[in-house]
Amino acid sequence: MTSEELLQELSDAIISCKKDAVLAAVEKAKSEIPASEIIEKGLAAGMNEVGVLFERGKLFLPHVMMAADAMTAGVSLLEAGMPAGDQGKKLGVIVNGTVEGDVHDIGKSIVSTMLQSAGFEVHDIGRDVPIRNFVEKAKETGADMIGLSALMTTTLPGQKEVIELLKEGGLREKVKVMIGGAPATQAWAEKIGADCYAENASEAVTRAKELLL
């Protein structure tokens, strides 16, 4: 099989939400393709597609959770074969959550899984998170970045409030802020002074690497 075919098989296995299929595809690909590529272009690509299918109502929450679980298992299998140095090196610490008043969870969870798979230490603090908790968790973990998801127009201001609180606490220079969610845009990110906007989980990983590495 070509690299393209192997990556497609990895992606399809994730979309099938079957852990066995994912592990078998990882096992097959790992002698042919670097681990980072398997994660980014195979597993993560599949996970992004799962997110799209979920948004379109083609897949449901249990499928997404199974796919995320399968992806985590695939990444663990790859990590087991990596040299200890590669494995232990964290790219940065990220606190990720959905702002107060917003109970949407799934997009944010996919972002957390993919950031983790890319080598970041991720503290996912859940959904409907009080604004102050983001800042406190960032202090407690020494975070380099906060990820703020908002899926409703009414909860977008929460993203701005976290940035204001970081400024008040003298932390804004130290902590980058990434925003996302359906109503968020690049223009909104610029307006509130966020460091970046990510449209999907794959972009979130790219932006985090650009800002933190």
C-alpha cells in the first residue's frame, strides 16, 4: 500500500468508530510512516471528518466518543514505540474549555484530544465553565495558552471577559488565547485581542504550534 492509502485507511478506521480497526491500521502503518504523520494526516484527519459528520447530523454523540476513544488508543500504541525522549517532551501547556452559559462540548473535546495527540499537555476543564476558572486553572498549571470555545452568539462575550481577566491579573503577556466555536470569527478574535482563531480541531493544532513553538 502507498502512504496515501495507509493514511486513508487510518482516517476511515476512525470514521468507522471501531477501536480494533484503528489499532490494526496503526499497526500496519507504523513501520511505513512516521508517528507524527500517522497522527496528523491519518487519525486527526479522520477525527476532523467525524466532527463534520456530527455537525451534519450523520453521526451522533456516542459515535464521536467512540472515535475519540479509538484515536486515543491509536496514539497510545504509537507512543509506546517512540523513544522516551520524543514521548516525554511536551510542546506546551493548554487549558481548554467552553465558556460559561454554553453547554456544547463536542467540538471542544475533539480539539482537546487532537492537541493532546500532537504532544501538548491539555487540561480540559469542561463546558459551562465560569470565566474566573480559566484564569485560575492557567495559574495553577502554568499554562502557555487558554483555548476558549463558544457555540452560541450569546456566550461569545465570555471569551472577551477571560482576556480582560488575564489583563487584570497581569497574565496576558504570558498566556496566549485561542478562540473557536461556530459564531467566532477571525474578525472577532482581532476585535477582542485574542492571539488566534481556529475554525476546526486541525487548525487549532496548527495555530497552537505556531504560537507556542
